[in-house]
Amino acid sequence: MKHFEVPLGYRSSLISAIKEKRKEDDKLKKDTQPTLLDLGNLKIYLARHFGFCYGVENAIEIAYRTIEANQGKRIFLLSEMIHNPQVNADLLQKGVEFLQDTNGKELIPFETLTKDDIVIIPAFGTTIAMEKKLNAIGIQVQQYNTTCPFVEKVWNRSAQISKKGYSIIIHGKPKHEETRATFSHASANSPTLIVNDMEDTIQLGKIISGELPVADFYAYFNGKYSENFNPETDLEKIGVVNQTTQLATDTQAISDYLKNVMGAKFGESELPVHFADTRDTLCYATNDNQTAVNSLLEIHGDIAFVMGGKNSSNSSHLVELCENKLPTYFIDGPEKLIDANTLLQTNWRNKEQTIINNYLPIQQPTTILMTSGASCPDTVVEAVIRQIADYYQVSDALKALEAKWIN
């Protein structure tokens, strides 16, 4: 896999050494067991896979290379390049400005842009309408486009089945930048609908089967279907794709459910005509990180930490998995560990932050499980490890272990 030039400030010597050693010992990535950092009274288990993915490193490399090559020019990001506060803050500090927020709300008037300005497309991609809007100004969006290749893979898969007459069902968060972009590209070729979860899917299944009247479609899925979508005809042939950072088991369950609905309606022998084989369109990092967390959760831990930005979809799903097994804290950096007794955590569902007291177990030894999202720098993970090691007074043990890993 390609090696990217990512600023050293995002790299961790400790985490890099651990990842490199695991990679050497397991080139085919078949071993999903976590890595143990045994610090005596504190045992930290790191998930086998976590941190920056291919798409994120690609986006960061393009963004920083763009800044370096265009000194003196105005440089804008269409929105947050990735959902990570440290990376976005660093880009802002370097003079990059955001044109929109994560919901697509305009922060800087587009009429103030000129053809001499630089606009970087984020890793989530953007809509066809936005590309046309920027091109009309004279801004060449493809020159500074950081869209993740795995997001583009979903667009390509949608286009392929569209040519065969299938409508597209997208499993994704309707307001997420990636889902909005995928919806735009899919609906350019085929009738397209977004389902957020299994509740939406069951409702859709009842409409397809005739259990609910077609009129219910327009009320229930308001704002989630493409222009002129006709449920009477456009739900005869469907294929499921997804926002690449969704929970793999959720996407599979949604696909299986709709496949069964179509099979019951049209008959198993006719199923291939009415339900497209889209295969899994989750990115490799989402699959790897979720699989690694499932293995991590086989360890009996006292608490878990998941590091990632509050708007990070892939990070929130890692929290969701961990929460089902043990107390889990979702934080975006070591500064959220206010002290040994107080923590500021994010609720992954509503994004609200709350103070948690007495979050660290007092019994010894203590076992902590850790992972991070695909847009979280390894330096954040290292800083959290060091902070917790300090709270448990095992910093010297960590230094000795670090020397062993690096040497």
C-alpha cells in the first residue's frame, strides 16, 4: 500500500513501532487479537487496527502539499476535511478557511470566491451540484480533490447497477457529508433513497410488500428520496450500497432484510432480477477496525476508551460496539482527561458532552481497552496512554516498554 507523507506531528514513535511489529508478524492481517501493554498494575490492550486509514492519509497529504505549493493564495476547504478536531484546527492555524460547516451551512459567501482561489474537496467527497458551482467560478475542483477512493468505489458500484435498471438504496446518515455526496452521484443515474437504520428499512419493506399504502412512502421518507422517485415502479428492482463508515453488521442486516422482502414478493427464482448483488461497500479500514474491536472485546476489561472526533461516524460505531460490553468513554484528546477523577466525554448519539466523575477503576490491576477512529492521529492515542499511565503512577514502566518496542 502507498506510503503517504503525513506531518510528523500526527505520528507516534510508540504506536508506529507497535503497528510495524504487528504488521511484520502478520502480513496477511489474519491475527485480530489486541496488543497488550503490560504496565504492572495497569494493563492496556490496544486494538489490532486503529487510527489513520488510507483515505485520511491521502487527504492530509494532498491538503498539506496544497498549502505548501500555494503560498500567498487564499485556500479554502469545502468543509471539515475529516472529522478530527486536531487536524482541522491545524489547517485553520495554517490559514485554511472552511466554506461550509458539516451540515452544509455556508460560512463564507461563495460569491466572494474567485478563479484564483484554491478549494480543497474533503475526503467525504461532494455533490455534483457543488462541483458545478465551483467550476462555474473557474475553480478546478479535481486538482485539489481529496475524496477517499473507497467513497468513489461506492459511487462507481452505484453507477454499475444503475445501468442495469436498479434503483439505489443507500444505508447512511442522511445529514452526513459522505451520504449527501453519494446520494448526489447515485441519483444522477438512478432513483435513489436513503435508509438510516433498520427501522427505516422495515418501513420500506412494508411498502414494497404492500402491507402499507404507497402514500406512506412520501410522508415517512420525506427529504430522503431523489426527485420524481415513484415507489410503485422504482422499488421493483433495488440494490443496497452504504456510507463507507457504517456499522458492517447493520448494513448486512439491512441488505439481508430487503433481499428477503424482494424474494417473498417476486419469488426466489426471480430474485437476481429484482435485487442486485452489490457486495459489501464498506471500506477496508471500517471493516478492519470493527473486526479488531470485536476481538478486543473478548478481553475482560474494566473500561474502554475510544478516541475520535465527535462527528466521526466510524468512531461512533466503535463506541457503540464497546458500550454493549463495558463502560466506554468517547473522547477526542488527552485534554478531556481533566484529572484522575474527572473526564469530559462525548455522547456518540447526540454529540453532547458531559462530565464523568470517578471514571478510572480503583482496583488493581486495572485493565483498559483502547481504540481510535480512522481519522484520529496516533499522537492522540499515545498522549492518552501517557496520561493514564501517569494517573496510575506507572510512567516509568511505560518508558521501559516503549524502549523495548522501539528498539
